[in-house]
Amino acid sequence: MPPRVRKAVIPAAGYGTRFLPVAKAVPKEMLPLVDKPVIQYVVEEAVASGIEDILIIISRSKRPIEEHFHPAFDLETELAAKGRDADLVELRRMQTMARIHFIWQPKMGGLGDAILYAQDHVGNEPFAVLLGDTVVTTNDAKPVTRQLADVVETYGGSAVALQQVPREKVSRYGILGGDEIAPDLIRATSFVEKPKPEEAPSNLAVSARYVLSPRIFDHLRKTPPGKGGELQLTDAMASLMREETLHGLRYDGARHDIGNKLDFIKANIHFGLQRDDIAPALREYLKTLV
């Protein structure tokens, strides 16, 4: 029986150059969706998936992420003095919902390189990977990370979240091909990073969430740099597939990629419309724009 998935790794070290000039001082993971930073949504998904231990990989200028999850006793004292009990409860919940650790990636070398920094923390057990600049929502009661953990805890190996994308856009993503063994569950036979449309094994794109076997570290170390001179996690997973099963899970939901300006604005509108306190006024405003 595969062990339970208890740990998560959140890569959040990238420069975020598409958000310059603000990204020079403010990590893109700290950009707000309404009034909560992107990274908090990601951490909350991990916690809702049963994760107890989270490692966030950061770099220079990412200190605000660390500070966000660190206790702020002076702020707590001020909130208590002003009777802002609801804010105080939320602040303390955020700081205690999981054991959160940080490690630095001193030089950008790709997602695969970032994951390698997590080996000592993860040890010899399966672990989740949640990209720190992407929020994933589902129409299912279970978060995507929990669904992937269920697959790995049942079948072993590794699992990735999948979404269908237009064929002409497959070159933007890691693309998985394989055989459907259960509704929405694919046993992978190929895994390609950003293929040309005519070379793609399918239009099923990896969607920012993974649960990986610890053997991925051996394959990351022996995988040569790929596109852009970076160590690609996809290349290492393609190598791992020769030894262990890789599953892909199509989920019913949406990926909110905060890595570019347009999707960031769309995500704020989406999450704003979920909020009872501002949704009515936001809907009325949106009507004035058409």
C-alpha cells in the first residue's frame, strides 16, 4: 500500500518578469486576488487536501512570502485592541494551518531544479507539488491536490492534473498522452514539454498540480537541461515513466494562472464575483463596460 501523501512543495522562486515593474519588489505570488495573496490560496488548497507539512521554495525578493506566514505579534495586539476579532482569528488561522518551511533557490534553473532543493525535506515518500503562481478551483468537493493524492495512494507511482486545451495552444504546456483506464483517469505513455501541435501526443495539458514519487529526485539529477537551458520537471517525469506508472487526472474545474497580466485581472473578477460583500456592486459595474 503506497504511503499517505503528507508533504507539499510550492515553487515560488521565479522572477515574475511579466509583472515588472511591480515584481521587482513584490513577488507575483503575493499579488492579491481581491484581498488575499495568490500564495495563500495555494497553501489553503494543500491544507484542504490533508497536507500537514509545506516547503516553499523562494529566492531573492521573495521575503514577503515568508513574512506573510510568520507571526506578527504587534499587528495581533493592535487588532485585539481595536476589537477586530474576525481579522485576528483569520490572521492566527493563516499562521497555524500547517507547518510551513522555506528554502532558497539561489539561481534560477527551471522547475526541475527547484524541486531538487526539496529532496532533504521530502525524504522517501510521495509529495505534492503546487505551483505558487496558479490557483486551481474545482466543481468537485475535493481539491485537485486531494484527488491526485487519492490516485497515488490507490495506484502508486505519480499523478498530474490535466486540462484539455485547444490543439493550437499545446506548445505552451507540458502535454500527456496515454490510455484512459477509468473515467477521466489516464495511464500515461508519453509526456512532452511544449511540443509543436503536429508532434503533441494529445491536447491534455498538465495543470500546475502534481503528486510525485520520491524517485523523481534520481531522475532529476540525471536529466540534462532542456529548453531554455533549464532543468525541466517534465523531462525527468518522462524518464521516471519507464520505471513507474504515471497517471493523469482530468478534473472538473478551472486553472487561474497568475503568471500574466490578463489572467490576473480575469482571476480577480472571478474571485470577486464569489464574494458576497462585493459581488453585487461588481456585477453592476461590469454591466457598464459592455
